[in-house]
Amino acid sequence: MDLGKSEALVPKSEQSNKEEFRQGERIRAYVLEVRRENRGPQIILSRAHPNFVKRLFELEVPEIYEGIIEVKAIARDPGERTKIAVYSKDEKIDCVGACVGMRGSRVKNIVTELHGEKIDIVRHSEDIKEYIQAALSPAEISQMQLIPDEKRVNIIVDEDQLSLAIGKYGQNVRLANKLVGWELDIYSAKQWEEKQKTSEPAGETVSSTPSDEDSKEEEEQE
């Protein structure tokens, strides 16, 4: 690449497998490294690094550039899919809506730049249960068993949600793992029942819906 007074290189390893560029074409890239060499600085660029997606969001979403919305984490499978977790410091501004833009205009521009790479915009939460649920979207979770000491969670989903939660070739759960920083183990209700028969229960089990006992307590309080 010609940068004017200097040249830069975009290695194949720093591109997605869907990208092909023609001579003379203008492209955007993230400055990954600057190497000092005898013939002058060697600039290494990347279009596969997660920070490239972050910089694209900064360009498209003024609220991120201005620091009102913060990018908390990014997990990326270059050319295929990215999950990006965002948080708004201003409660009046919806972080997900701002990143999507009116009629999806902002995120569409980024998807176009990334040659059709899918982007999941996730609302970050300090509540790890809410964060995991958002990270695994669009799958719906029935129960979670948290094991905080190991930063691991067993996730139980209905049979019709299992393939959605795991994703094609395990992509959805793999990216969610990276995004939240916990190890996520997915089970169908039947698989979980079988596992419980052969192992001791551990951790804190959390249901996505109120239990019967909780409902009775609420009725008594009323």
C-alpha cells in the first residue's frame, strides 16, 4: 500500500478470506505495527484485528468517538462474524440503537466495509447473567449454573434453541466466550438431565423465569 511518503503492508494473515483488492483501490486498515528498518519504517496494517472494527464504529458513531458510548469488548471471526459489547454512560442514550443507526444506516456502512461480515451489537451489563444472555443472542436461555471461582457457566436451553446457541461450527458460543471472558458450556434440557445423573451439582443455578416459590412469596407479601 502507498501511504504517500511511505509504504505499508497488509499481510494475508491480516485480511479476511473474503477480501480481494485491486491495484489502485483505496482501502481502510488498522495500524498494527511499525517496524524500524534500515530502508525506513515498515508499517504493518490489519483488517482482521478486532480494533479495526472498533475504529470503524468510532468513525460511524459520533457517540463512541465522543466517549458517551464505550466499547467494552470485541470478539471477532474475520470475514464471518463480530460481536461487540457497548455501554452508554448517558442513560438517555440507547447504546445499541445509536450503534445501529436510523434504519440500520450506521451498522450497514460497517458491514459493507467488512464485505458482508455479520455484526452482533450486544448491550454490556455488570450483571453477568444479563451479559451472557445478550452475548448468546438470538438464542434464549432457560437456566444458568454459575461457577464464579472458575469463571465458567453451564447453560441450559430448550431443544429448539440448542443449534442457535452453539451456532454454525460453534461460532456463536465461541465468540460469546471471548466477549464475556467466561467459559460457556451449552446443554439441551435432556443433556443436562443426563449430566446431573452422573455428577455432583456445583455452583449457583439461575432460572430465566421466576420459580413457583418466588411467586408464592410475592403473593404472601401482597
